[in-house]
Amino acid sequence: MAVPRTRTALLCHSGGLQASPLLTDDPIFMTLRNNGVPPALECRGLSKAYGAGRVLLASLDFSLDPGEFVAIMGDSGVGKSTLLNLIAGLDQADSGEVLIDGTVISSLDDNAATRLRRQKLGFVFQAFHVLPHLTLVQNVALPLLLNDTPPARALDLLEAVGLGGRGDDFPRQLSGGELQRVAIARALVHRPTLILADEPTGNLDPETAHEVLSLFRAEIKANGAAAIMVTHSMAAAASADRILILSEHGLHAGNPTRSAGESL
């Protein structure tokens, strides 16, 4: 009898470390891979070093399916932000390739890569990066305007994140938690394939962080996006479907959280 092929929970391994394998004959896996929909993200043999041979990432492979929300944890300086920059095409790998929705980023020229980021990616930052001279609805509508898309959905997203009726307010009138809600709405408004979140609750108190992460997860699922969240916080990571640990030995599965459909 033929031995079925195996894969890890997120096809994640590096330097020989990998998560427990899952059979590719699993019907869930077959549904994801045989319905013609490419992974939201694939990293193939990704390597990056700085300076005198300081290796941050070595032959890293993993993939992320549409609708998956993954948290990446690890010590400071291990390469978490570098990995996000490589995925976004803001930095170049020494070897390997990144595919967003089936497109190899390194195959694109600068203009095409910029268009891909505008259309396929959404970003949430620790420091919010909400533009102070624009109203809330103008901030949220920016990705739509950059993609030549009617801005009406911006009001719908503000409503979805609990800021309905405040579209004409300015960022100075908001708390930190409210600013991050605006950032989440902006990241999702253009229906991206993949959300990249770098320490999205780093500037928030624990209660506000919990509220923002509950909202973040709910809106990701409602919009069908995949998401990677880099965080030092185990409490924040627990809101994800899966946790991956990045270390000097590579990327590997952390302790499982709950199933994708379970509430926070």
C-alpha cells in the first residue's frame, strides 16, 4: 500500500525542525488544495542574513490558507519583523521566494509589486499610523482610493468596528483602542488576501487589547482574509488559530490554541 504524503499544520519547517505532520489525504486538506484556490501565502526556502553572516532566516518554508489567522512569537531580534518585511516585498531575501495569492513577488517589477501590496495586503501597526490631518472615514478609505475603488465601503467598515457615526471625527479625538479599530478597518476595507499585523496591541492596556483582538479576529473571519500577527504577548497570540515560534533554529509550531471556529 502506498504511503500517503505528509505536510505540517502550516507546512512550516526550517533547519530540520518541523511540526507534527498531517496526512494530505485528510479531507479538510483536500478541500483546501483541490478547489483551485491557491494559498494566501507561501514562503519557499526563504533565507536572510545581515552583516558578517548573521543568519536570521534559513531555508524557511511555510504556507497560510485563506481564512487562517496565525500568531508568530519569538525573542526580540530573532527576525519576526524581517519576515514580515520579506512577505510584504519591502525587503529582499538572499534566497527563496514568497508567493501572495499564487504570485511570486520577486518576479514583479517595482510598479507591479506596489500594485500587489495595494490590492492584496493589509497592514496593522503597533503605532497605528493613522494620518492625523484626515478624518476617520478618509483614513479608512485610503486603500480604496489607491485602488481606484469607490470609497463607500469605508463607512461600512467603521460601523463594523464600532465607530459608526464618527466618520467625520479626527484621530486626535480618539483613544488608543479606537485608533487601532480605525487601523483594522483600513487594513480590511479593500478585501485583501493577507493581513500583516506587527505588535498590534503593543501600545494598549490589557482590557483594550482584548477588545481589539476580539474585533480583529472577528473581522478577519467575516472578510475571509488570512492574517499573520507578530507579537511578544502570549495573551495576544491565544486569539489566533495557531501559534508559530520563530527562533534561531527556525519556525515551528507552538502550543495549539482553539479551533478556528471557536469564539475568543
